[in-house]
Amino acid sequence: MDSEGVFKWVDDGLVITSAMYSALFPEQALALKSQVVRFKKKTNGGLGMTQLGGQIVTTSLLACIDRCLKAHQEKCFCVSYNKGTKRCTPGGLNGVRAWQPQALDSIYTRETVCDGHQPFKLYTINSAMSCLWLSNDQVDYSLANTKCTTMHAHLITLKERSKVEVLKRAVSGRKGPFWIGLDDMDSEGNFKWVDDGRVITTTMYSALFSKNKPDDQGGEDCVTYGDEVDFFNDEKCDKNEYYICEISLLT
Ligand SMILES: [Ca+2]
Ligand SMILES: [Ca+2]
């Protein structure tokens, strides 16, 4: 509400998106796309941190964080900011320049929303991991997409088999079905992922669907998970179902 494109949690921290990078850093944008991070005030000094680049003067703490992320991308792990002088120092980990925050500087360190913070939760199985949030409300496919987007997320996509296992763990004990981010609305039988618009691979197609699915009964274009034990099914997109939002993690 305070600032367009900058989402904040109401409890204590700042939440900002780095999706804005795409315009400025097209190459690096892929790695940071959709990543939602927040900077939380640190109380025990700047131990273990190093300075990235020089000090700058910015109009606000948020501008300081924005500057750090834009200039240093994933290397930006912290900033120090002095409210009085508006002096901003971008910081990282394990750099060569020693970190010497001034007495009146406050230090803020980066964490992803999935580091145990609501509402998203990190689910892992072996090396596969996903940052997911399961809805408690039931809405149609279009609104589910919108709701995920509002949280700087997207409906879950499953481009590797290992992620299906993560999904199973995430929904265990929960009543479904859930919308996932896959539909053939544009062209019948051509199922595409919502995050990048790519058509599903034949490998994943056969991994997800049993031989009777998808069946497009009466025009079904949107995919759910979990309506028959552990099956994926195409459903009418205007049905109200639960849904699963995902934040893409840095890889
Ligand atoms: Ca269809
Ligand atoms: Ca169906």
C-alpha cells in the first residue's frame, strides 16, 4: 500500500521483490526472478559481514535495500543504514572489505520469506525443495492465479519428478483437490505452465497424468492435484478449488 510493487508484511519486517530487476539486469534477472526477500533488523552488530562497494546516501532504508539488491543481486545479504545521515552501506558475506558499521547505524539482514516466515513454508525431500503456501479458500483457476501473483508467487509448477514428491508431502493430511499452475486454455491438449508459458514436456506429462487423463470432459482446461488419491486431473476452470502458490527459489 505504501509503495507500488513493494509488499510489506504487517508484523515487523520489510518484504520486497526483486522482480523489478528484469528491466535493469536482464541476464541476472533469471536467478532472482520472483524471489521474495525481506530485510530484518539485526541486533547483534555486523559480525561476519563485509562491505560491498562504498557508502551512499539514499532517501530511505527501502531505497538503500533496493540499491544494494540492484547493484549486487544475490551477493547483497545486508545493509547498514543511518536514519539521521541517511548513509547506506551495502553488505555481503565473506568479502574482502571489512565491515565497520558506525555506532548509530542499524543493520538489516536478508532472509527469504521461506526461512520459516508466514505464510510460505519450505518443503524439502532430499535435494528437491519448494517454497509453498496452501490456500484455505476455494476459488476458480483465474482467481487462484491472481491471488498467487499478489503474493509475488505463482501457482505451483512441476517440471521435475522430484517436485511432485515435495508436493505430495506438502498436501499430506490436507483435503483437496488443489489447482496447480498448468492449463490448456490457449490450445486444447497443449498444457502450459503458468510461470513461463512453456508447454509441459512429454516426460512430465506422462509422470503426472494417468492414461485416462486428461479427458477434457465437457471442456476441462485447468489441472488439479489430489482429487482421487493422488491423481492429476483436468477440471473446468470455473470450479472453486483450493490452490497452491509457489515462490521460485534462487538456484
Ligand atoms: Ca482441455
Ligand atoms: Ca478431467
